[in-house]
Amino acid sequence: MSEGAVAVVTAGLLVIGDEILSGRTKDKNIGYIAEYLTNIGIDLKEVRVVADDEAAIVEALNALRARCTYVFTTGGIGPTHDDITADSVAKAFGVSIDYDPRAVALLKARFQGAELNEARMRMTRIPAGADLVTNKISVAPGFRIGNVFVMAGVPAIMQAMLDEIAPTLQTGVKMLSETVRADAREGDVGTELAAIAKTHPEVSIGSYPFFDAEQGPNTNIVVRSRDAGKLAAAKQAVEQMLVKVRSALAAGRG
């Protein structure tokens, strides 16, 4: 990416919308954004979901932007009265908001020079000092102000905006990951995994139980690190531990 790489770059995600909290709309953006950012070397550290409420949006946005390299928001920049994200972001940054000539021009071109009605004009209101984020699907732009990127909630539009944003982001060293199938229950390996984690403090080790249709309860062990050598050493320790655990389990059953 264009700004070079550092050790760790972090992000927060703010999902905005009453329809998400009510369950009427099922969020499809969180997983996509998390995977997208991981793949380019940005750690998603926190996700918040808030209602279409100005005070809640301002509080959450200010908290996230203070502790993350970047903040991404989805939802609430459409044409209806309850789309208040742009106004809330302006309030969080302490700036004014008004119809942006660049956004107005984009929408007028989209509608072949026709006069924009009040609803469409709402989508041209941009906080002072913000840069526009291109929307190649429905034209109405998102925007960036400070370290905050404001995107649409519609998944296809959000994804197109994220593609536009990504080349401008500073990225970190990518997290490497290896998965080891334990062929043992999580409880069989928990104590041993804790010991390995203690001796490999710069490696993240997690256990994730699942049910195998043939073998029954099982566990995947996921080892993560930005250092390939440390990752390999920890994975080897896990594999050696599993050999011993399986042997002990087999002896116990015998």
C-alpha cells in the first residue's frame, strides 16, 4: 500500500442502524471487512453496533478514533430522514456540514442534469474538510475525515468503497496463521496449550472446538504470529504436544 508498512496498524468498525439492532436487516459487512483488513495487514480491534442516535454515534466514534489507526463506519448515509451518520460525524469532529458542490455535481451527472429532490440532496451533505470516497455503483459518495472513513451500509456499495479506500491506507506486517487439527477434545489439550502459550509469548494460540461427524467432538488449534520463525516454532511445539496427548488418550482407552 502507498504509505508503507509498520509493525501494527489497527482499525475499529462502527455499524450504524436501528435495522441491524432490531434484526430486520442481517449484517453482512462485519465479516467481509474483518477479512479484507486482515488480508492487507490491518488488525480489526473492535466492532460496535449503534442505533440511529446522534449521541450514541458521536460517543462511539470518538472512542474508536482515539485508539485506532483507522475507523470505518457503515450505514446511515442514505436519502431518508433517519440517515444521520454524516451529521453525527460532523458533530464528533466539531465541524459544519453542508451540501458539497463535488457531491452535488456527481449526483446531477448521475441523473442527467435533472434538479435533485430533497431526499437526493441529503446524500450530498458532507462535513467541512472531508474528502469524498468514490461510489462506482450508485454514485452518492462516502467520505473521509481525519482517520474516519464513512461508507454505505449496502454490502455491494460498501465493498466498492472499500476497494477505493484500500490503496490509501497505511498497512502493517501481515499476520500469519497456521491451523492444526488436534484430534482431541478442547479439554484434553487446554492445560498443555496454556504452557505452550507461556513459552511463546509473541505468538497467539487459540483453540476452537467443532463437531466431526465421524469422530465426534474435536478441536482446531490456530497459531498466529507476524514472525514466520516464531510461528513455525510454536506450531512445532503444538504438534509435539498433540502426539503425546493422543498417545496418552489411546493408552487410557486401552
